[in-house]
Amino acid sequence: TAPIINVTPSSSSVCEGTAVTLTASGADTYTWSQAGTTTANSLTFTPTGDVTVTVTGSLTGCGLTGNGSASITVKTKPTVSVDKATASICSGETITLTASGADSYSWSPNIGTGATVTSGALTANTTYTVTGTTNGCSNTATSVVTVKTLPNTTLSASDNSICSGESVTLTAGGADSYSWTPSGAGSSQVVSPTSNVTYTVTGTTNGCSKAASQSITVSTTPATPAITQSNDTLYSSVVSAGAQYKWYKGSVLVATTSTAYYKLTSAGSYTLVITNGACTSGESAAIAAVYTGIKNKTNAIEELQVFPNPTDGQIRLTLNLNKVGKVSIGVFTTEGRELQTTVYGTMRQLQAEIDMSGYASGLYLLKITIDDEVHYHKVSKH
């Protein structure tokens, strides 16, 4: 009797490129219709398409042979691709990759499981491999991401604290090209800011950019003053909050005051220079001061009230004098610029309203003049 041959495949359906093993039973020796690697009763091969393999088996001492067969179905692998096979980004940036050609995807390193994924911020070259799967079969594609180093952008200033009207040189380095904020071009520029400012330069090399900043502090340079004389007192035409007033007789410094006037002790030719920190005004024109030596009674003010202070715009002023005097009141900036002055006439008492609503927020000076006396009072505007 002919032997009955059974053939069992390791899998009846495989993905292309996958080996399959067929195992026969029911005989002692076997002859296979398919080339491959054989053992006593098995055949291992890699099918290139759907195939049916037949095996012929015989028993020892029996002249009859039997046949068996197995059919193998080969499934096509998906053709997987990624939109950026190679890419170049700057250090610290992310990259978005999109795969196609399959039904589902996994990524290595793991940055997600969808077709489109976005990396974290990259600082080193990275190769991403995406595995796409369709109908149980998988294929891969890669994206090689090159990470470019950022330029080491620097920004320095010839001086980071200047007086108004002065210039400073800003110098950038560490990159190939530069863009500036607020403005500028090239690797160096000379600027003359009028207020505190921060300059930012963005340096670019090989398409990658990095910014650096430098702050400049600008102190106000007092305006050049003029000197006037009333009785035995010299007055500065410029009043600057927090400034120092240097009074010279000839070329000799005779006094430094924190107020905008100087009580004479002798006649002579006087000039004035005002300093605000490291910033110095121009020297005033000389005045030929006359010293009388007459001691007039000073401080005619018996009571002064200014409220509200700070103010949102309107202030009320109450003034009581210890004598009748001609009164005028002016509002000045701390740099000495006159904003308004009202002459109230001769009186001993005054109640007045002063409108500061049109002025910017900041510190202002009330200049109160009674006959030849001058008094200053600070007012803060919100």
C-alpha cells in the first residue's frame, strides 16, 4: 500500500521575504518539488510568490510512493516612505515627519505612533526609523536629521552708562551676519540713545540664529544754565531734581549746593555748572555779581500746603505769608523747562488751583516767588 503523506507548513500565509518550513510525515524518505534547505523530513525556503509545494514519500521495503502538498500564500510588504529622508535643523528646534504607504506606524526613537509625528527639541544628529504595517506585513524607512550648532552671538558696548547727547559703540561677534533691534546693520554701530534702552542683536551662521542683548543707561545731562541775581542771592535758570550746583568765582569753586541758588559772600565774576551724577552741563555765562551785604529778612512763607500730592491732575495750594508780597507760581520740569507761570499780584494769603492734568506722569517743581525770594516744592503727577 502506498504511504499517505501529510505536509504541515510553519505558516500558510507569510510576508514576502519571510522563510517558511514544511514538515512531512507518513514516509521514511522524501523528495520535494521546491528547492530549499532540507532535513530528513522538512524543507525550508523563502517563497517569492504564491506557491504549492509537492513532496513524494516512500517507505523502506515498499515499492509504492505517496504524495502530499501544501500551498503557501505570500503577502506583499507595504512600500513605506517618509517625507524627509534627510533634513537639517538648528539646535533646539523640532522636526515634523510624515510617513506614508502603510496602515499603521511605529517610530524609533519613539516620538509617536501616527503617520505624522513631531520630535522634541534636538541638540544632536538623530536618525529616525519608521516601521509601517499593512495586513500584518511591515517595512521601514529612515529620516536622517542633522542638527546644526547655534552661533555663539555676543554683544558688547564701549560704555553701558552714558549721559544724554553722548554716543556708545555696540560691537557684535560670534556669527556671520547680524540684525538689530531697535535698528542697525553690520557687526558694529554707533548709537546715541536719549533714554534707557536695551539693544538686541541676532547673529546668524549657516542658517541658524541666536540673540544677545546689551542694556544702556542714559542719564540726563542738565541744560546749560544762566545766572540771575536778586539782592545777594544768585539763581540758576535750570532746576534739576537731585542735581548738584557748582558755583565758581573766577575759576575757583566756591560752593556746591543742592539747591538752585547761592548766597553771596563777596562780589565778583561768577559762573555755574550743574552736575547730575556723571553728567555735567555746559558752563554758564559769567555774571558780575554785586554784593551789598544788606541782610534782608528771608523766608516770607509762614504756611504752605499743596494737596493732593501725588496728584492725578488738579492740585490746591494754600499760601500764608508773614508779610505782604508779590506772588507768582510756576510749574517746571525737573530739567528746568517752564510749563506755566501765573502772577497772582500782591497779597498775604493765597488759595489757588493749578491744573497739571495735561502733563505726563513724573516729578515736577513748583517755583514759588515772593518778591525777591524763590522757593521750590516737588509735586508728583500720577
